[in-house]
Amino acid sequence: MAIVSKLAVQNVRSHGQYEVDLVPGVTVITGPNGSGKTTLLESIYLALQGTSFKGNDSDMLQSNGPWWKIDLLLDGQDKRTVKFDPSKATSRKQFVVDGKTTARLAPKNKYPVVLFEPEDLRLLNGSPARRRQFIDRFIAQLNPLYGISLRKYERALKQRNNLLKRFNTPSDQLFAWDISLAEHGSYIIEQRIAFIEKINSQLNDAYDDIADMHDDVSVHYSHTFVGDIKQKLLNELEAHIDRDKMLGNTSVGPHRHDVMFEFNHSPALTVASRGEVRTIVLALKFLEVDIIEQLSGLKPLILLDDVFSELDLARQKSLSDRTREHQIVMTSTHVLSDSTQYHHVAL
């Protein structure tokens, strides 16, 4: 288990220069809204995962700042640095790990992180894009090829959509991008379905542990595929080509799919109470931690961004009990009641 012992940031969003020590247990960072608490979690996440969960590299640059820099100290001695310099023509973002500089964080240097934001509690009634992001982020931590396929799919989708917006684009020009979308899209679909099955095999038990109730909770992929997924996706793209030309975008594919939840064999949003919905989400986050541990053998770092204020006492206790063996960095607008259980940092 890697322990983050120190974080230092320069010119990152609202922070000109800030340094904070972290403990192996729980570190709670408090401060008013807008004080830059989430930025510190974002910086840790980026240094360990290679990407931000909030925006692009330029978004993170402090207003009028010439560059930004993040330094992370792991296990008290291993230092890694992330630098972003907008003045460079290429390789604007660079990672320095073990003295080696790269433009991307290599999979071997990534460390699993489970992020829990207030918006996650609205996962079930949020947009399909939010649910796709949840499952995609989850899979990408465990399968480096998945992240590569996602990026290649998104690039091909952008190219195809650009052609669709042009007047009278010949279908044969679209076909090359259809092939690429079908190739990478089929892999994305296969992985999503496999991971959803993995979640389903453990979701009921995780829910019951929190709720102490024997309800039936399950998650399902919105599209069913039997046989050759790549060929079926290619057929779908070709079948909808006239519609897509009229709309100016691609109307079929995994970028349009959804992840759906059932509660006692009915749509969860229709029959589950607000508390039951939140318990489902909490169970999902616990499973994210458990499955990452099961498949990677590593205890993920847990980042909690002002989540406690959104949970009642029973669910706060459940979250604390299930994550106590992990390093946790959390933010809050106020000091938590039991200050003996954590290291407190005030912004």
C-alpha cells in the first residue's frame, strides 16, 4: 500500500503555492467553499492517475500563472512531479517519476484511487453520461487497454461527426471511421458488460451490509449484444447513416449507452426511496474499493470530497467502518465531531 505523505502545488487553480502533510490514516482538509479544498484532491488524483477528474490541463492553471506544478511524496521518499507549461509547443504536461520524464503517466506508475464526490450520490438520477463516466473510470483503473480504446474511440467519433456536419459527405469517407468505431466500440462494450457482471455478483451483499435489509439490487447494461459485437456495431452505424447525416452526429454506439439500476426487479428511480438510492450508491463505491483490491492486490487511496455532509449518521458510520484500513484524504466545510480520529488541516 503506497502512502502519500506530502503534497505541494504551485499555480494550481486558486493556490499560488501550498504544501500539506498527509497521514497514513485519515486527513481531513477543512475550509470554506471556494478555498481550494477540491483542488488538492484533484492534484493527488492527477499525480497518481495521470488525468484530472475535473477538467483539462489548461483549466488547472491559476489565472495569469506561467505554469503549474504538483509534487507528491510517496512512502516518505519516492517523489513524483507533474508539470504543465502552456508555452511549450508539445509535451505541455510532463510526469517525472523515478527521475524519468514522460508525457503520459505509464500504467506501471499509476496507483489506484477511489474518488467519492457529492455528485456520485445523484448517480442514479443523473445523466447517462455520468453513469458511463463512473463505469469507464472504474474499468480504466484496472485495465490500461480500456483507457487507450476509449481515447481512440473518442478521436474516431470526433472525426466522423466532423464529416457528418459537412454537406453531402460521401458514405465511403465515413466508412473508415465506422471501422474504427466498431473496433474500439466493441471492446468498450465487452469490458463494460464484463465489469457490470462482476459488480452484480457482489452488489446485493454490499447493499445488505449497509442497509441490513434483504432487497434485490442489480445493475444492467442498456444494450444486449449476442454474437459478433464488432459486426453488429458496424451494421448499426451503416443502418443509421442517413439519420446521422441529418442530425450531424453519430446516434449509435457506446457513447449513447446507459447503465441502469433495478430495485426489487423494478427501475430503482421509480420505486426506491432517497435513502435506498443513496445506499445503492454507497454500496457501489464500496464495491469499487473491493474489486480494485481483489484484481490489483493494492489498497486504493480514497478521496472523499465533502461527502460526509450529504450522508446521515448511519451511512457516515458505514463509510468510516468500511474504509478504515485505507489512507483517506477528505474535505469538509467544517471540523468533524470526533477530531481524535484524524489529522486536521485547515485552509
